[in-house]
Amino acid sequence: MLTKIISGGQTGADRAALAVAIEFDTPHVDWIPEGRKTEDNR
């Protein structure tokens, strides 16, 4: 059973998992160290 999605927010699979979690109202946590940006500067 899926209880929570934890993501580092990188482009690709991490962001896709977050999008699905948000769409299906699944508990999720996304975490990136302060000042760090992803490959596409988001």
C-alpha cells in the first residue's frame, strides 16, 4: 500500500511522481536544499 511519495524534485521521474500524487490527492513531500535549482532552473 502506498502511504506517501517523497521526492527530491528533480526533472523526470521525481516530478512525474509528484504530479501523480497531487492529481490523486496522495500524501507527498518534495524537498530540495535551500538555493538549489533543478536542471531546468525551477
